[in-house]
Amino acid sequence: MIQLKSQREIDLMRESADLVGRTLGKVAEYIQPGATLEELDAIAEDFIRTHDAEPAFKGYQVGDNVFPGTLCTSVNDVVVHGIPNDYTLQEGDLLSVDCGVKLNGYYGDSAYTFAVGEIDDAAQALCQTTYRALHLGIEQAIVGNRIGDIGHAVDAYCSERGYGVVRDLVGHGIGKELHEKPQIPNFGKPGSGRKLKRGLTVCIEPMVNQGTASVDVDADGWTIRAADGKPSAHYEHMIAVDEDEPQILTTFDYIEDVVDPPYETKTSVTHNTTANG
């Protein structure tokens, strides 16, 4: 069943969401050529536990596969679920970092794609498009619209620019569980799907490939790659559906105090800050 949240629950979720943003901001300080994925993962885990929370991904199990890291660190053609290892970041890499926490009984979840040093124009354009598509999707998450409106906004913007919007992976509901109903695809028909109601809390997360939308899964059961080996980008916000505009519970502010955003134009949707930051 879909669990609609009270405003008190949403406020508690905002605390978890804010810690995710702060964690990603901390990790951003160390993303540079020469850093390893394992080092970034250790920084994130220490930061989360220091703030009396738990890493949401570490130990997460699907079937027989148990995820070993605090972060999903996905480099270049890895779309999502990259396992932190001893890979050393190189100048020009794209690194997507997905982070989740559990605090006060509620989950927070967000992702951001980082440029490692200087990236080429094609990689920059991919990040700009995915970042903008995220916010276009978020703008559709208001009472009375439907899930298909979110996905259509994402897919139409990316597809008309020649990018592959991944269809095998979707956004999701979130709350007391990391993954709740409903699924939030990054494609769809306007006016289709479940009607959005106030108090619905979901993660909207475009995963966009420079080439094909098709993906493959590595033998580890987690790492998902673009089938053609071209780069991918991934941005994710956690939102609560509301009447006139959605409440964005996560924030990129802490990240973008450290790195420049890929897209300069701001949308009408604003982040609702917490009392402590």
C-alpha cells in the first residue's frame, strides 16, 4: 500500500534528507583525481555515524546480494549501484554518488553526478541535461497530476536532445522504508498513472545515458552499466507532493557550496530548509 505522510512525518523525513545533503557535501570536498572510491565511502560512513544515523545502503539485501558500501559510487559508464572499491579517480571522470541514511526512523536518499577535474563538453552537456530534467520532473509533482506527468517531463526533455533515458530503473516512494510504493519511472504519458496526492513522498531520479538507454548488470549483481559503454549521469531529489509546488526535502546546497552546479538556471521549485540548516 502507498503510505501518505502527515506534515509531522514529512518534517522528520526532512531531517534525514538534510543529513544526506550534508554527507554528499562532505564527500564533495574530497572528489578529485587521485582519490579512491573506498576513501570516499569511509568519509561518508564516518560522517553519517557521527551524526547518530545509519547508512541506508550498507548491508541492503536483494536476493542473495548484499551491498557492501555506504555509498553507491558509479564512474563513467556505470549508471547506478557501483560498489566502492580501490579505483582511483582520474581527470575527466564522471562520478555519480548515491547516498542514503536512516535517522529517527525515516530514510533519506539523494544522488549527484560530479565532474572529476575538467570534463569534456559532451560530459558537461549530459550532466546539464540530466540536472535540468530532474527539476522539470519535480515541477510536475503536485496534487492532481499523475505519475506519468513526471516521467514524461523527464523523458521528453532528454530524448529530444538525443539521450537515452534508462527504463529498467525507476524512482520510488520513501519513508519508514527505503523503497516504498509507488515506482516513479523516468518516462510516461501525460495524464497516465496514479493520481498524486498530498503527503506522497517519493524520490525522483533521472538516470540518463549519453547513448543507448539499454543497460547491463555486472557479475557482482549490483553494478549496472550503459550497454554501449558511454557515460551516464544521475541526479536524485526526495520530495513531498503538495498543492501548488512540491516540497523538496533533500538539498544540493551543501554540494554546490563546494562545486559549481552543471546548470545555472534555477527553476521555480525551491528547497524547504530545516530549522538547523
